[in-house]
Amino acid sequence: MAKKETEKVDLKELSFSQSVSYYFDKAAPFTKAPNGLLEQIKACNSIYKMNFPVKFGSDVKVIEAYRVQHSHHRMPTKGGIRYSLHVDQDEVMALAALMTYKCAIVDVPFGGAKGGIKISPRNTPPEVLEAVTRRYTTELIKKNFIGPGLDVPAPDYGTGEKEMAIIMDTYMTMKPGDVDGYACVTGKPVSQNGIHGRTEATGRGVVYALAQVCSYKDDMKKLGLEVGLDGKRVIIQGLGNVGFHTANIIKEYGAKVIAIAEMEGAIYNEKGFDAKEVLAHRKATGSILNFPGAKNIKNSSHALELDCDILIPAALEKQITELNAPNIKAKIVAEAANGPVTPAAEAILLKKGVVIIPDIYINAGGVTVSYFEWLKNLSHVRFGRMQKRFEEKAQRNMIDLVESITGQKASRAQIEKVIHGADEIDLVNSGLEDTMIKAYHDIREFYKSEKNLKDLRTAAFAVSINKIKDAYYAMGIFP
Ligand code: NAD
């Protein structure tokens, strides 16, 4: 039974999906859900494994791919698609389960899902990648595993807006006349019915979350840190979508990214990096190494062990294990990637007093803005289109009124500051910030209210399970 399993687990032996179940079981006793319902929430509802042929030069290659729908307690299901040679069923099941808990935490009304294709996007020609993406989408359509009300994919490791546009195009070709068809996938380019702010949403969400985490005086005092992000020394692993945008945006808050780790090695500079410059250097030279003014670290993983305030793993799962956890010097570990800290490593870090901000909360910015994109596609209107000018006129009237009462003229700079009707990007970022703040508040309040709770991950899982339990109760299925 879910409530008892944690007692006899060898943490070092757990697979990724077993780790997620372990965290679930650890949180279960703090929830009000009966055991039968806990079993239902934890179970993966549908697993679709497929093999299909794709032409590769003069030969044909068999491609292994998955789509897992973890929970149907809310529809559609939602979750990214990963392209990586490490993809297997266990990984996709783990990622799908994390999506269920993540959506619940940030009040995004979807069940969790995930997709994966065992392929290296770096070493596969673009035309083959396109053929694979189209065939994968077709397979999903054949089995009703994709659709605006069924299951809505998004980008993940190794995929981006290009793949999402191909998925949408394939879907619309197969379902002509489906007026809501654009909502079959999110993370599309803005020109292809995407939404402003989705590309950077996960990284932006990570920064909003960290700003909130660092805003509590008592919590920071316990860690020996100052309040706020200003001046914080940050290390980031992975300069892909999530890592790059996190590095870029956290700089605006006054934090310094002192080390960046990538596959080919890591770079260190106490003065801090500009992520855009590092990315440009990587594009030009094929590597982040030899960046002007930086020290090279040949073994990339050694960068995670450098002294810093906040460590942000933003690459892949199982990056901090029982082997390197004893050497981690960060006071806060922010899980921008999914599952970067193993349960065995977590036990070591918690003993050292490290605060771990769990993946199911801190990287939820992506699915939050995907939800906004889905809403935009279903409503067929850009956010802000109806009210922007109206707001600006109302603000202009207010300035006129103040000027007529005071007899003083506002300067051009003052007027420009006040008159600004909300654009789509303003509304998206505002909705994202509010979501990340509220969710952290819920987790922290729960953590503080339960004296036996020892970590934020268990609190986050418990908050999430309670919300899913309420959804089942509302359907009248349980108790
Ligand atoms: P990405 O493919 O855009 O970037 C990942 C980067 O990590 C790549 O540059 C890759 O070279 C690097 N990397 C891989 N292994 C590494 C290693 N051992 N050391 C250092 N760098 C390494 O992927 P992404 O979309 O940024 O996703 C990263 C993580 O964030 C994944 O765990 C993903 O599931 C999670 N995530 C992504 C999103 C999203 O919106 N893209 C949302 C939530 C969570």
C-alpha cells in the first residue's frame, strides 16, 4: 500500500519512475486521501509504446517512441516530447507522473502526460527529424493520443518550437476543418498560433520562483543568506532552453551566473557571465570552453561542486547522486530540470541543510504558459487585443483629470510610464508570476503547518495529491 512502502527502500537502486513513486509515498501520510485513491493517483493510466520505420539515407531505421498518459482525472492530458538516446519507458513514465503533480500544484487543469523518441537530435539530419516527427504525430492520431481535448504535447529536452509547428501541421492535415485544431500542441512559434513568452516561460518561472523563495527573511537567515536575488552567486548546468533563459533572466534580478556547465565542459568566472554572449560563443566555436576571461573546467560535473549560493541543474535527471552530493556546496538547489537530484542524493543534501526547490514546482512555468497558449487557441483571440487601447484611453483620461485639478502638466516620461495597455507578453508574464508566487505560498504554508515535514518536495507532493484527491471527490468517484 502506498502509505507503507517507503520504509524498506534502497534509495540507490531506484529507477527514475520508482524515485517519483518513492517521493509520492513519502508524502502520502501527510495527505487526507484514502489508500485506494492514493493507488489510483500514483498509477500510470495509459502507456503507448510504438516502433515505426523511417527512411535514413539508402536504408530504413526502426524508431522507438512512447507516449504515456499518467492521469486522466482532468482532460486533456499534457506534457512535453523529448528527443534523446536515453529515452525509455521508465523515463517517460516518470516524466508523465511528474506532469500530473506539477499541473496540480500550479492549478493548471490538465492530467499529466509525456512523450519520448529514442533519437539524437544533434546527430540526425533535419529532414529525418521532420519525417520522424510527422510519423510520430500520425501514430498518436491513429490511437487518439493527441487532440485539443485529449492530449496536448509541448517541447521538452531536444525539441522546440520547430517540432511543435510540424506536429500542428501534421495534425491539421489529418483533421481538416477542426476549428480548435491549433490547440493540439503548445510551444508553437508565435507566427503559427503560439503565444508570446512560451519559449522562455520555464526559465522565467524558475526565476520568479527563486525570487519568491529568497524573499523570506527567516528562511534566508537560516541559510546565512541575504534576502533577495541581488548579488546571489549562481551555477547553471545545461545551456539549453531552460538553462539559457534562467541565466539570462536571473541576471536582470542582480544575480551573478559564475559558472555554466555543458556537455563539453564548464566555464567559471567570479565576475559572472552574460548568457547571450556565452551562447553566441558556443554557436561560433561549437563549445562553451575558451570563453574570453573564463577559466575552463574540463570535467563538466565538477562545476556543480563549486562554492555558490544557488545551484540550478537544468539539463537532465540523475545529475546529483550519492556520489557528488557530499561535495555540493550550494545552499539552495533549484531543480529546473526534471529529476536532477536522486533520492539518495536528496537524503545527503537535506542532512547538510541544503534547501531543495523541487522540480514539480520550480519548472512548472512552461506548462503554465502552455495552458495560456491552449486557452488562446481555443478562444481564437490574442490576449490583450480587446482591452489594450481601452486601458490606455482610461489612463490618458486619468492624467488629464489630475492635470486639470492640479494645474500642472505631466512630463513625457511620466506619461509614458503611466500609459501602457497590457500586451499579450505583459499578461502572460503577469499570470506566470502570480502562479509561481501563489504555488510557493501554498507549499511553504503546508510545510510550516506540519511539524513532521522535513523538506519542500514532500510538502509539494502532499499539496498536489490533496488537490488531485479533491478533483476525484468532486467527480463523485471516491470515497
Ligand atoms: P534542451 O535540449 O533545450 O537543453 C538541454 C541542455 O542540457 C543541452 O544544451 C544539452 O547539451 C545540455 N546537457 C545535457 N546533458 C548535460 C550534462 N551532463 N551536463 C551539462 N549539460 C548537459 O532541453 P530543455 O528543454 O532546456 O530541458 C532541460 C530540462 O528541463 C529537462 O529535464 C526537461 O525535462 C526540463 N524541462 C523543460 C521544460 C521546457 O519547457 N523545455 C519545461 C519543464 C522542464
